[in-house]
Amino acid sequence: MNQTIPSSNIFSAEKSAAEPKRVCVVGASGKLGQYMVQHALDRGYEVVGVCRPQSVVKLARFGDRLQIVPGSTNDPDVIQKAVTGCGGVLTVLAPWGAQQYSSGTARAVLKYARPDARLVFSCGWHITRDGQDVYPLGLRVFVKVFGWLGRLTRLAELDDQVEACRQIFASRTRWTVVRGSDLEEGESQGLPVWSQHVGDAMLVSNRTRRTDFALFMVQALGDEVLIHQAPAIVGRLSPSALSYVGAVANA
Ligand SMILES: NC(=O)c1ccc[n+]([C@@H]2O[C@H](COP(=O)([O-])OP(=O)(O)OC[C@H]3O[C@@H](n4cnc5c(N)ncnc54)[C@H](OP(=O)(O)O)[C@@H]3O)[C@@H](O)[C@H]2O)c1
């Protein structure tokens, strides 16, 4: 396993001057989306959320603090309307259904977001940018089985999430693709730590609180270091992250 991780991979939650004022959360009604809306509001951003019409009700608790644009996230007209005036766009790449939902969503965001906007996308560890990731057996089996079952039942398209990320990696926008480990609910532990490649020792615990995944996405809006990066994240209090932090402190 590699252990070539700079200490800059542990960053603080302070606000940076580069942060946008108005941000759009694409896929706002899901679990990750709702956490991102909350964190973005907590940071004082104006927030616009996009979600399917049948899911608007899930956002009721935000009241008039959240502007909602109802519609499919892969509908270019919906995205064009929602991202207007936004300096940042946080996009949940959802692999659900059999209608190229992820790649359609990514395409619309890449096309209609402001050229100078910070674009932050979510996906899982299974996405690789440079083929240098070393995957645990359990994840390889899961991807094979879930991918096959998803295609068979037409309920999910993992391959389309791969295609979405291929488009993002090839784009000249100011993107970051955040690759989440296995997720769990629970109180925040603070910002996750990250590494370039799955297989790096700091990531071995493969566990992040969902609220902290969202925190990392929102924090990435103002972090120039993460532009054109695909950080793989893990909870900062997970055993593998704690070992890494200890090793850096003692170096
Ligand atoms: N779950 C994990 O363990 C895990 C692990 C690593 C990374 N991730 C990544 O984290 C992100 C969020 O995943 P999540 O599992 O936590 O789910 P989530 O936040 O609940 O988000 C699911 C999203 O998919 C939408 N959706 C559900 N069914 C759909 C359908 N048939 N057609 C179109 N959209 C549909 C939901 O919209 P509605 O609200 O309208 O239903 C929601 O926006 C994803 O990018 C995923 O790749 C997840």
C-alpha cells in the first residue's frame, strides 16, 4: 500500500476568500443533498436546490431559506435555470434508473454552469481517474454484482456514473469529483481526510459519516487545491485516518 500522503490532505473548515456566495445543490432532496443544503445554509450561502417534483416535499423543513427548481436533474432546461448566477454547483451523481441519469446530469451542469464556477460532484470509490486505485476484494465484488443486478433490473446504472465522471475529467471547468467511501449516519466527526488513491493506508477503514461527506463537498467549493482532483475520502475519526494523522504528527 502507498503511504505518500501530504499533510495538506487534512484541511480545516475555515472559510476561504475564494468561496462563492450563491450555490446550487443538484439532487437536493436525497440524503446527501439535504446535508449539503444544510451545510451551505450554515455557511451563509444563498442556496438553490434541484430535485424531482415528487421529492420537493422532502425539502419542506428548509422553508423559504431554500429556492427550489423542481425537475429532473438531467433536464438541461432545469439545470440552466437553476445554476444561473451560481458561483458553485454541488451535484449528486445518482446512478439510479436506466436513462443515463448521471451522465445527463453531469453534461447539463458542465454545459450551463458559469465558466468560472466551482463544480463539485459526488460519487463512490469505484470511480477511478487514473487507474492507479487498488480496490479491496469486497468492493470489486460489490461493483460487479450491483452493476450486473442494476442492469438486469434496469434500476441502476453504475456504468453511467463512470461515463459521467469521464466527461467531468475531460472538461476544462473548475471541477472536483469527491469519491465517497461506504457511508453511515451519525453525528459529524468533522471534515473527512482524503487521499489520491483508494488503496492508500489512510483510507483502509472505508467509513465516512454521510453528513461529513456533505461537509467535504461544501468545503471543496472554496478549496483551490482540490480543483481537478478526485479525492477519495474517509472519516477523520476512523482508525486508518487516526493512524495516518498520528504518523504525520510524529514525523
Ligand atoms: N450509499 C453509499 O453507501 C455511497 C457510498 C459512496 C458514495 N456514494 C455516493 O453518494 C452520493 C449519494 O448517494 P446516497 O446513496 O447517499 O443517496 P442519496 O443521497 O439518498 O441520493 C440519491 C439521489 O438519487 C435520486 N434518485 C433516487 N432514485 C432515483 C431515480 N429512480 N431516478 C432518478 N433519481 C433518483 C434521489 O432523488 P429523490 O430525492 O428525488 O428520490 C437523490 O437525489 C452518490 O453520488 C453516490 O454515488 C454513496
